[in-house]
Amino acid sequence: MTKLRASAIASYLMLVILALIYIYPFLLSLAGSVKTDADATNNPLSLLPQTWSFAAYERLFTQVPLPLWAMNSMIVAVIVTLGRVFLDSLAGYALSRLQFRGRNAVFAGLIAVMAVPNVVLLIPRFLMIKELGIYNTYAGMIIPLLVDAAGIFIMKQFFESIPVSIEEAARIDGAGIFRTFWRIVLPMARPALVTLFILSFQGSWNEFAHFIISRQSTDLNTLTTGVASLFSGQLGSGNQFPLKLAAAVLMTVPVAVLFFIFQRKIMSTTEGAEKG
């Protein structure tokens, strides 16, 4: 028992240390956002401000178009998230249940796309957006992100854990393919849907590279591209660490809130299958 207790204590200590290492950069951002410019420059690694100042947050809402950036980010993130949840689950169900010619080739292509670094696709994506005439529009920022290979893979794997007999019973009762998917299978895939929802929102909210090549107007700046502008031009003159860190802290709030609300659902990945 003594050895087991010592092992458990050592494990917990290791977890605490790793957690502190992981959270330390965020604590630095939070502390730096309420410092003065001089304090943040002279003591960048200090977690206790010498003088508490909320001037950086005030500047974000008075001198920086943060509300506009947040609105653009929210519009894109909400539409992309809803589109991915529906389209990825639809494609995942088709690959999981429907028998059609080339099914294995499509799935192999999906895996191949997941292996391609996103930066490799930026120039082809830019050319396609230009040719379609949706450059510098919400459509150009949203449409290329509506479907995600990783999301399709997640949904396909989860659908395969649901017994086929349930769908067969629904078809005997006269339900078509889409009705079976929408009324029977999709509600059972709630844990996977929640996971996909969180990942999609986080991915589109934090997206940066795609927004660089899909728009040029400052009116279409999202939080990621807007905060990046704080490091260049007039807004980026001098260090201005508190201003930049305050913007970074505010960017994390929606995703953090969303994760804490649904964290139990994310971890209960087998709930839907067990209910089936």
C-alpha cells in the first residue's frame, strides 16, 4: 500500500507540473495584459504586475476595431461549424453505410488529403477562389472551410460503431436513407457531433492562413488577422505587449467557454453507441 500511495502521489505531482507548464504561457498573457507598457517590457515573465492597468483593454475597444473583428470571426465560425457538422456527418454516413462503386478509393483519397500539409494547398485554394469570383468576400472565407477531411473520418468511424440492425428496423418501417440518417443514426452520434462541433469551431475561430489568401479588405479582418496587424503598421509601433496580450486573451474566451460547457460530452465518446 505504501508503494502504491507513493506511486500515486508521484503521478499526481507529475500531472500538476505538466499542467503548470502547459498553462504558464496563458497566465503570462493574462498577467501581461494588465501591466503597463514599461512593466511588461522590463518584467515580461513576471506573473504579478507592479502596477495594475486595464488601459490595454480600453484601447482594444476604443482605438482598435476589435468588435468588427470579433463579429467577422463569429460569422465565419458559426457558419463553418454548422456546415461541417452537417456535411461531414452526411459524408461520413455515406462512406460508412452506403455501398457504391469507388467507395474505397474515395476513403483512400480522404486519408491522403489528411496527410497533405495545409500550407501546400494555400496557392491552389487562392487560385480557385479568384477564378470563382469570391475573393475578398465572406463566401471566399467560408465555402472552402465547409468540409473537413478529419471531420468526415471521425464521423465515419463513429457511425461504424452503431449496430446496422437499428437502421434495418427503420427501413422495414418504411424510412428512406436520409430519414434513417437524420432521425435514427444522427441522434445516436451525439458525442461525435459534439466533438466535431468543438473542433470545427476552434479550427475556424483560430484559422489564419486561409483568411490571409481569401480576403484583402480590412473590413473582413477576423480576430486572427486583426491581431496579427497589431504587430505591424501604426498599431504595432513599439512593444505594446499589454495590447497584444489583451487581444490574445480575449480571443481564447469563446473557445474556452465552449470547451468547458461540453467537456463531459467530448470525453463520453461511447455514449451514443451504448444507448444504441
